[in-house]
Amino acid sequence: MIFKRKLYDKLLEWKNTQQGRSAVLIEGPRRVGKSTLVETFAKQEYVSYIIIDFNKASGEIKALFDNLMDLDFIFLHLQTTYAVKLVERKSVIVFDEVQKCPKARQAIKYLVADGRYDYIETGSLISIKNSTKDITIPSEEDRLPMYPMDYEEFRWALGDEVSMPMIKQFFDNKMSLSGTHRLKMRELRLYMLVGGMPQAVAEYIKTNNLSAVDSVKRKIIRLYLDDFKKLDSTGRLEQMYQNIPAQLSRNSARFKPFSVLGQVADEKMYELLMDLEDSKTVLFCHHSSDPNVGFSLTKELSKFKLFVADTGLFVTLAFWDKNFTENIIYNKLLSDKLDSNLGYIYENLVAQMLVASGNELFYYTFPKDEKHNYEIDFLMSKGSKVVPIEVKSSGYNSHSSLDAFCAKFSARISDRYLICGKDYFHDGQTIVLPFYMTPLL
């Protein structure tokens, strides 16, 4: 199945504004839909195209990029091999999984300078040092991150193009959905369980069976674990990835890699964390030492929380101890009746939604007393002000962390949000927001 993706419009903007002056690299984890999107774009926006899949390209094709002295020969060879006629300024050449041929990526500088065709690259684990250490990274390369399908794209896939524009109207007018709220929460939980990986979404549409969807998600996770094993044969990357749900479920103020791996030299730990971040399979949320506009200036690199880039995969990881996640568990999750604290799953969902909307993730903790801390789950900026966000799994009795934070930094605060399972309303100065409105922040 081919799904409508928002990144298509960004690719179109790149094509129309750059007009061959740069290539574009689509970065993202495996199975996120990069190749499908790029092929669809090439078919619809160009007279002709060539896709070189470096996972299966011959040694002869890869060797073309060892010597760039005669570009005419390279283009002639590609047209002959792929039986495609390239048309100047009306054709695109796609380097799919370009990390498998570093010399092709290095060649982008000269191919762009030549100016005859457009170039799109796709890659997974693209910036890992193993694929870039011996080449010059081209400056003539724009980068676009690709994430799992966001909530609106998921609704589009199910044939619903009405819900999110309607929800936005309620959000803009500061109104509750009243009788529709429970339905929208159930639809939101379905997204939480299926996730945004195109294969999982397609399986749900095809079978309407959440156990079948779970099987697809497990295959994707195993692909990731195999990739981690190739990068680190000791299995430490796999352990960190698989331990994300457990660490979040403990309500810890940070991810503690040493508690997962034991003693690891600081330099090696930094390398492992960079490899994990480069894989695009996880989302880092760093602690801000002094929450103010310009969070990057106060980012604490050694203090962070980890989320799975797709909440559907997160749910499967959370039940990884079983060979499959039974439909009864999925049905209870869908009905919001599973006997467990699901706050950590919803926190992962909010993290995914905020990143999909273009936000970098930050959080903040500060002492409550000698043994306890207040914690603001996420921080955003709005103009010159800070927007604190607290996440609750369903209902709530108080929002003490938000209140204490806003009292401590009163001059810096704009809006303040508590995101939970309740309908939209104001609780004093706090805006209580249902999960499905998170993408509108």
C-alpha cells in the first residue's frame, strides 16, 4: 500500500526551490517508508527516473563512482543498465540505501555541480562512522528526517481526512469535544497500538487483527536488533534499545545506561549512544539545566530519557517477554482497561507526536524535598517564553510539578499544559489537553 505522507510536500518544495543546486538526503530508520515515498515522488514529479538500490546493485554499478572524470560515461552506463532515458533537468537519479556505497554519496558534490539531473538519497544508520570515515560528506546535500506516520497520516490511511481539521477547530476555539471525546480517544489508542510504521498500518488495514500487526512489528524490531548487532557485536546496543520500556516504567528521572550495561568506559559509552541516536530508532529527550528559550544552550548531554521512535513498536517491546502479544492484551489496551500504569506508554506517544511536529525534546527536574523531585515531562518554547508540559495516563488529581515549576519560573512561562485522557478544559491557568490535540502544540 502507498500512503499519503507529509514529507512529499517538503520534497516538492526542495525540487522547486533548489532546481538542482543541491541533492536531498532522506534519513530515517528502516521500514519507515523512505524508498516508497521517493519512488512515488520520482514517478509523479519527473519525466523519467533511475533508482539505484545499493543493497542489490552490482559491483560494476558501484565502481562507476570510483572515478568521476567522465560523467558522460557514467550517465550512459546507467541509462543502458536501467533501460531509462534521462532528460536534462527533467529526470532524477535516486541513490537508495546510499550508505552501502559511500563513494556514491561523496560523488554528490560533482554530480550536483554538473547540473543535468536531480539527486535524492535515502539512508538508514546513515551517519554511522563505518560508512563515512573514508569519504568527504558533500556540503551540497540537504537533509530531511523521515519519521513513522504521524497521527494525521495514520487517520488518512484509514480513510479519515476530517478528524484532525475538526479537532484543530476545537483546539483553536478552546472548546471541548464533549460527546465525541471518547470516540477520539479510542481512535488515538488504536494509533498507539498499531503505530506509524507503514507495514504495520497496512497489515491492520488488511486484516483488522492486532496480533497480526504485532507479528509485523516484531519482525521490524528484529531487523533493528540485527542492525545493532552489526554495529556492536557485544549486544550492548540491543540491550539499551530493549530496556527503554523498563526504564520508563520505573518513572526514573533519566535513562541509566550503566544500570543496563554495567561498567563501560566513558568514551565507549558515548560512542554507543551516538550509534543509537544515529539509528533514528529512538528519540533522545535531554535535561535542560536552566529552562529558558534556547534550550540547546542548557542541554545536559549526560542526562537524558530515551523513547522509541514509534509507539506501536514501543508497545510490542513492552510485551517482548511473550512470543506474541495476545489480542486480549491489545483489546484491553484499546479499551483502556489493562490493569497496569500506562503512563509510560502515553509519555512515549507524546514524545513521538512532539518530534513529528518539529520539536526537539527537553525535560526538567528540580528538588521537591530531600528524597523526591518535581519533573516537567517536556519543555517547548513559544516566542520568548517557555511552555511546560506534564503527561498523565488518564485522569489526574493534581498537577503539582506544573504548579511548582510555574511558581519557580513565573516570568518565563507562557501557556502550561497537562496532557491526559480527559477532554479539553481549563483548570485554573493550566490547559488540560487530550492526547489527540498534542500535534497542534
